[in-house]
Amino acid sequence: MISICDAVIDITSALFSVSSKDLRNPRRSTADIARVRQIAMYVAHVTLALSMRDVGHGFGRDRTTVLYACHQIEDMRDDLEFDRIVSITERVIAAAFGLTEGRGNEVI
């Protein structure tokens, strides 16, 4: 699971033009970095169907942090622009992992 999360971090960092090192940093980050990390954790859980425990382990966090991130992202998806950004991230991650329709909530 760690290698899957590493790939999600690398892809997400490229999409959002942030350092993958910042996303992996176990310490508190700026709000912008934290939001990108939350999106990455959300996509790993929802699109790749990883358990929150596995996502937490892969991101160096615990499962309650992943749970919080998923709730935050879900709540923010009411904003159409934010939803578009998350949807693009989901599609890119799904494509990178070769997912087809029927797997995860958001696929190509």
C-alpha cells in the first residue's frame, strides 16, 4: 500500500505543483499543502478503494486523519470549481492505475 500511496503523492504533487516532500512531511503544513494532501488521501481512498487504515499508513498518518480529510473534501465538493478539481484528480489517478468503469466511485 505504501508504494501505491507514494505514486498518488507523486501524481498529486505534479498536478498541484507542490513538492512531494511537503506532502510526505509528517509535521504540520501550510493550509494549501494540507488541502492537497487531503485531496490525495481522499482520492486514494475513494478512487483506489484503499482502506482508511492503509491510506493513513501510506501517508504517514493515522486512519482518523484520513477520515477527517475525506469528510473535509466531501463537504467542499458542493463548490463546483473545487468539485471539478477533485474530479480531474480522480480521473488522472484512475488512469494512472489503469482502472476502468465499475471500480471506485469516480472513474474514466
